[in-house]
Amino acid sequence: MFVFDTDHFEFIQETSGKASSRLLHRMKPYARTDFYITIISFHEQFLGWHTYIIRAKRTEQVIRGYQKLHAVLNDFAYFTILPYDAKAADIFHTLRKAKIRIGTMDLRIASIALANDFTLLTRNLADFRQVPELKAEDWTAGPPR
């Protein structure tokens, strides 16, 4: 089973470009139900479009912001969303105590992946490879080795 980091999920949302094509090609042998997204990624995207809407000066910008927010909601409805639950929180706190030096949201995503024993699909391998026992792969970089 696989869980998307926010960056990989954005390539699914775009569906254009080389990175997106590579990701979608790598996903073909699997069922849609083999892929998950985290509530953390939803939070990140929600915050981004919320901030865009709040800062909008023109009506067209507000409309665009709400259209994008609506699209985010539809995109997330397509996959099962993994929660940040007590098990993930325990792992998060253990990793924090171990002084794993990555961003809070990334560490929460890593904790959810570890709690579910899933492989994390991300372009941010440099940070995520600091997390002990986390399986992380970049499916946008090209064919598997």
C-alpha cells in the first residue's frame, strides 16, 4: 500500500507534465484502493487556498480560490484519507524526541505512513530518508531501478 505526500498528490491533480505522466504510469499496475492520502495533505492544501481567498483583492480571485478549494475537496474524495490518530501521534512524538529534523507537517505524514506500514510516495527523499524505518520512493523521477 502507498500513501501520497502532498507533492505527489499535486501531480495527480495536475495530470500534465513529465513528472505527472511518470507517476500515473507507475500507478497503472495497482488498484486505486492501493493508494491513500493523509488528512495532513488535505490540511496543507486547504490552508493554501484559504490563505489565497483571504488575501484576494478582486472578485475573480475569490471565485478562483473557491473553485480551487472545491476541486481539492473533489480530489480528496477520490482516495481514502488516512487520519492522524493516536498511533500516528505516538510515532510523531517518538520521532520528535529522537530529534528527527524535518518539518512538522512532513513528520506527521511520515508518522501516518509508519503507523499504517505504507510506502510514502514523495519527491522529498532527502528529508523523509531521515525518518528511521520509513519506506519512501519518488515515482516522478523516472523508471524504477
